[in-house]
Amino acid sequence: MKRYKFILLLVLAILLIPGGAWASGSTVKVMLLKKTEDVPSMAQKALKPEAKWIEKGNERLLTLEFLPLDFMGTRGYLGEVTVDGQSVQVADSYKDYDSYNDPQKGSDPRMKGKLYPKTVTFSVDPNRAIYDLKFYVPVMGEMGFGEQEARLKIDWPHKGGEKTEPAANKNTPPLTPSAPLDFEDGLYALDVALWHETEDKPSMGNGALDPKAELFVKDGKGTLFLGTKTLKVSNIQASLSRVFYETDEGFSAAAPLCFDLKPENEPLPRPRIFALPLEEKKAMIRLKVDPKVAPMGDEPLNARLKLDFQSVKKIEADENTLAHRAEVGPKKPSFAQAHRYADKGVVLSVPEGAFSEGFEFYANALNGRDLQTALGKLNLPAGSKAYNLACRKPVERIPKDYTGSVQALGANLSPQKPVAVAIPFQGAVAEIYNEKGEKLPSKIKEGSIHFTTKSLGTFFIKTAKTPSKPVTSSGLKMKPQAKQKAVKPLKGQGPKPVKAAASSPTPSPSEPMTASPSTPEYSTADGDAPAFAEGAYDVGEEAVAEESTQKAPLDEEDMQEKERPGLIIFCLTIIFAALGGGAYMTRKYYRMYMDELIYEAERERESR
């Protein structure tokens, strides 16, 4: 009897297993491209690079998974999603609420009380490779530009897909007609606006541009002065930290001037004025601007500068005009002096003489596949975080038709002295590893984890596990795992406190500050720069001696959690047993059926 029950169980298992194995479907690589260029969209990191598809009757359904992005110590999500203007089916949602979608206190009326989508499903054509997507991003909704557009590229296997012209060729507006700059020498005021790169509407960064610009004309050539101001987005303050203007060879950096713009909690000031040459009248000038908003990434955004020459009015220079302030305003702080630099909440404290030339500091948290690949190389457990830190030479020119990363044009610079780093971190215990797998001395203080290093690159934050305590339930005492043996203290002695590795204190993290190189007309050479900010790091020889160079072995328990050989063997045994049992039962009932047919045939023959 027991044998028959076992066989019935195996038959039931084999009937259940093929349901998923025989489903018609697979996975496919997907990518988000900008609406107007064949380059990755800034929302690309929020999309899982592999999507699932299944055949349902005559319809093919594709499921996209969206990932949250961490920046400034907080987590952000994409909101509503449409494909080709049509709504999609939300298959799963994140069960988190934040300041935008909280049912009671949500600040975004469009997302208040709604969950953020995690996976969405929609119908696709296997012979079509490009789809138009539109997202709603709550953090950008505060600026009035919450809706962002992109294109979804699906890499169908063994399919040619759509062969279309590059997006830039189809959507880039034609060149604006120009006219001679027929103004007499002097200073003029005119209205300007930061315009969308392809559509007839303001750009998302228009709020950071002063609507009044100034034009200084001498000998038929002009210099245009653009003013920038802070634009608050949630707890982030934005301003135009870099501006590139179009030339015949590509794009050149406008000169950053008058460094007296001080967003909240930033260690260094930003430029308030940018200067660029203007030799003829143009209604539109193509620009690339960096508003320095963490959700938008580090790459400059394409835009156009709209100039209203009908509003030109001659003015007299005084201490309030942009042209005068650009000349006498504070210069860029000298890179040769000790300063603190910040980007996306990560603070870099640099001692005097650590760099031989000017640089821009970038800090980027790894997300999605990039994070998983980096963690896999060092066998770090899931839940660990990683940040890539770099100091790059300022970019002066962007070549024509260049589609790569603008930051990559700036050469990496290495510090000549140890530097101190503070990364936002909420927790009590953690460990820092560099990209070589070496554990660095660290200290958690004021919401950040602090450490010193001789070189920059990728750093990993591994949250340390605390020993599990015995749990009692109904009089039954649960003991810890065998590998977590408790050390019994001697009589009269308590457990010894664990001393954390000391590290120099850092100030609380703040917003980034970068500056673009100057043009020959407006030099940003270092002059009398402000002294080292109060509370900065002192990273001398003692800090160097504390830095560990020993490679720390990873916990065996972390690695064993990933692989359970016994469970794998058990599952394989069940599968093979189910297949074997199914084959046995099929053969048995087939023989019984054949015997029954033979028996009926003999009876019929005898009856004749």
C-alpha cells in the first residue's frame, strides 16, 4: 500500500513539473535609449537589462522590471509608465511609500496613495525592436517636468528588428538662421530662456537660468553673460554647474565665473555666471548643461538657449551687472589648497598639494547589473553597496557627433597624498573594501562611514552580521548555529568591548560642486583662494599607517548561503524520480491497455 502511495505522489509531481518547463517563452535583452539620440537614457539604470516574454495564444507579452535608484542617501522610483501612448498592466508593485506617494503626506498629487510599479506587462510584436515609452518621475515633477520620454530597444534573437535612421538625425531641429551682430560697442540686456532640445517648450533646467542675460559688444564681437541661480528639488538644490555651447568642431565649455553661489550644505561655492562668445545673432544656440541634480546623473543634458533679440536694451555697467560681477567676483577655489568636495552626498576631503592640476569630483553608486557584477567579483553578499569615486580633469571640448560619456573625455587623476572619504550610511556596523578586496579601517559617524585611502576607484560597503541570540519558545531553547559558538566569559568578567578602527572625522555629506574650465578671455587661474574649510580632514602620515593592506577573507557563512549542495541534490533527486516514476506508470498503463485490447480481440474472435 505504501508503494502505491509513493507512486501516486511521484505521478502528481511529474504532472506539476512540466507546467513551467513547457511554457512558451524566454528572456530578451532590453535597453532604454534617449528619445532623440541612440545613446542610453538617464533612466537606463532603473530598468532591468533582461525582460521576460511569453506566448499567450496569438499574442506575445513582454514583462519589464524596474529597479529603484539610490541617491543622496534616499531611494527613488519611477512612477507611471506608458508604451506608445497606451497604458500597461502593472503585474507587481513596490510596497514602499515615500514623501511623494504617501497616502496622507504625499507631496505629489499624481502619485499620492499609489504604489510604484515594479513589473509591467504589455503586448509586443516579435518583428518590432523599438517602442516609445513615457515615464512619470516624481522628483522631476517638482520642477514641472515629471514626464520623461525614452525609447525601448528590444534585442530579439535571430530578428533584424527595425532598421531606422538614428534618432538624432530625425529629431534634431534644423540650424537657426543667423544675422550679423550689428550693435555698436557697449553693454546690452536681453531676455533668454533654456529651451527643450527638440520641442517648442522650456527645458527642465530653465528654472536654474536667470531670464535676463547681458551682451558686451566690442569691435563687432560679443561676449554673452548668462546668470544661474539655485533651483530647489525636494532636499536637493540645483544650479547650472557646467555649460557647453555648440561650435563648428563640436561643443566648447563656457567660462565659469564669479564663484559666490552657495547651495545649502555644500563645502565649496558654484559659479554664478557663465561667459561664451557670440559673433552673430541667433535665435537658438545648442547647449549641453549640467544642473547637478543627482537623479539626472552626471552627463550634461541637451538643450537650446533661446535669445530674444527684440528685447535688446542698452544698459550702463555698474556693480550689479553680470559683466562687472564676472570681472571682479570671487575666483574658483585653488585646487592646490586643502578643500572638501562633495557629489551626491559623498564627501572627499583633500589635503594641500594632493593634486597637481584642477579636477572635478564624481561619486556614483552602482546599481542593477553593474552592482551585482562588482559584488560577484569579490564574493560579497547581496545587500552590499558599492560606490565609484573618481577625480577627473575638467572637460574643455566635446568632439562633433560624439555619443560616448562626456565624463570619459576627462582623464582620471590620482591623488598624490591620502584622501579622506565619507559615504552616507545608515547603520551601526559595516566594513569597507576596495576593488582589490582589501579591507580598509573605517568609522561610522554622523550618518556616514569614514575612511582614508591612497587611491580612488570602486569601494564596497559590507554590512557586518551580528551573532544570533538563542531564542526560546514554549520552553524549547533554540541554539545558535554550530559555527557561531558563544565564548563563555570567565567568572567575574564580562565580554570585552570591540574597538573600532579609528579614522579621521569628516563633516556631514553635502551636495556636489564642479566647475568647468575657462576660456582665454576669462581665465580661472588660481589666485587668492579661501583657506581650507573649517572641520576638514587632516590626513597625514598617521592616517596612512592605519590603512590596511591585508585582504580580508569573506565569511564562509555568506558563501554557504548562496550554495546549498544538499538542497540541490534533493531537488534533482525528486525531479529524476518524478520523471522515472512517470515513465514507469506510462509503461505500466500502456501494457494494461494493450492487454485489454488483446483480450477483447480474442473474445470477439471466439464469439464468431
